[in-house]
Amino acid sequence: MSEKKQDLAGPGIGDYNELEKILPADYTSALTPKETQIATYAVKDYIEEHMCRELNLIRVTVPLIVDIESGVNDMLDRDGSRTPIQFHISNDHDKHPVDAQVVQAATKWKRMALKQFGMQVGEGLLTDMRAVRKDYFLDHDHSAYVDQWDWELAITKEQRNLGFLKEVVQKLWKVLKGAERHVQGLFPQLKTDSYPDLPEELTFIHAEDILAKFPDLPRKQRETAILQEYPAVFIYGIGWVLEDGYPHEMRAADYDDWVTETTSEDGRPMHGLNGDILVWNPVTKRRHELTSMGIRVTSETLRQQLEISGQLDFLKLPYHQAIVNNEIPLSIGGGIGQSRTFMTILKKAHIGEVSATVWPKVLKDMCRKKNIHVIE
């Protein structure tokens, strides 16, 4: 069980000897570095345009840094294992200083922004978010630099249910599949038997049901196993404690709703209105997470989740007060990893092929030997 506990907070490999085994030995990119840049922006433009069309979103600006006192930075997991970069802005010889953090994601900011931009029910926003996550192990699909399409949509109380969650997920999957077809029209060489395309259909499965199928496996191994059966899945109900006494994965307590009781198709009680889209990466032969999303907490479920996680002191922060006092809209939202998506659709072995950031020398040398062009 100790392995299950260690597997709760965050992805990643954690060892470069293991990573060397994972990176393919016979890799040749279907696209040159120049073609990769053209294809990347073709995918980016398609996804942004069609996400706005499918979900009725508008593109808005998004902060790179936030005031610590606002409470809107994303802590990612509720175990405190990933902390943001902080710095002091002295400003006017420290007469009017600001203590700031580099964002780790715009999850909370987006919900506040719904009110700021006057979004009504059925309207939402899409951001081209950039962030820094300094506590990641830098491997084939994790970097310290993060780019996401962070989006948020205002909803009604009646839409806070699994049916609506699945409906939104299906729209997102339609956009991702459309982007794949679009870029293959521009670069036909991406259509290859060596690396299958994303499947047409996305399989929905509750975290409890995956545990029931693979009760002895820790989380990442369960996800790997289910992707052998279904190459694209939406795993929902992430954060609530499952039958084995552990949540599928730790989730922050103050954005996604993972406590609300739901009912399975065969009538069993379940919990959680959130989830992740994961796909099988045929290049690396690994699980590959594309997006994390969910229906957001209400005043009641926020208190419940903060109590469970021992973080009731957060309630004093402006963001949390806005939820408690029903000052911001009910919403659904998520973050789609941009570079993760480019890596998938362009059939790349390493996220550094589509994202410019810092890498340790050991990793750059490893990629060079394996014919993987990492942007420097």
C-alpha cells in the first residue's frame, strides 16, 4: 500500500535511467523542426477557434503573476508538495510593496474572471496560459514551463451533474479530433501506421471502477492498464477516497468538486464531478494526460473539501470568500496542456520538441543520442 500512497500526488518518472528506457531507440520525427513549428501553430489556432465555437467562449488575457494575498494561485495538489515561485516587488521604496507569485495554473483566477468580464450563464472564457512549476521532475512530458488552454464556463445549478460534465467533455474531444484531422490535411506524413491516430470515441469510466478492475495496482499503473483496453479515456471522480482507502489522485480542495455524490449507470453511489482525459501515446508507449477539468465547488462543497483536507484557514482568502458568499458564478472549467496536445497530435517522443524551455544536460544528451530534436 505504501506504493499507492506515494503515487497519489502528481505524475512523472523521477529517474533518468528509467527515462532512457522509455524514450524510443528507433525514433524519427515525421516533421522537421521547421515543419513542427508550422504544424504546432496550425493545431493551436484550430483548437482555440473551435473551443470558443463549441463552448461559447471568448479569448481573454491572463496573468503570469498574482498577488499572494489574493489566494488565486493554483497549489496543484493538496499535500503541499509543489510550491510556486515567490518574489517581493519593493515598489516605491517599499512604501507600496507587492508580494507576488508566478502562477502554476489559472484555475482559480478564471472563475473570478467570469465576474470581472461580466460573463452570463452559458458564456465563458479561454486563456493562453503560461506558468512555471519548479517542482516537477523534468522528463519526456513534464517541464518547468507549462502552457495550457485554461477555460471556464458559467453554468446553472441544474447543470451541476455528470450528464452535463460528459457533454462538455465530448465537445472537447470533438475539437481535439478535429485538430488532428486538420493538421494531417496539411502534413499527410502524420498519418502513419507506425503510430495510430487518436480514437474517434472517448471512453468514460469512474476511478472506482478502474480500481475494481485493477485493485492491486497503484494509480499510474491502473491508468496504464486501462489504456491498454481503451486508448482514450475520461476518468472521473478523482479526489474522493476510493474503496481501498486512497483517492485515485490528490486534488486541490478549492476548485474541482470531488465530494458531490453521484450515481453510476447501474445505480451504485459514487462521488465527484471532475476528471482527466488520458490517451495512450504510441510513440513513448506511455499513459499521456491531456486535460484535467471539472464542475467547480459551491459554497457548501468548498467547505466540505477544505475540512477534509485540513485547509479551512483558506476560507479567509478573497477567492474563497467570493465562493462562500456566492459572489462569482457557478462554473465548469479545466486546463488542456498545449504542448502535451501538440506532442500527441504531431506524434512526438518528447515535449521539448514542441516547447522551448530549460532541460538538464543529461536529458539533452540523451535526446540527442536518440534522434530527438529538443528546442534550445
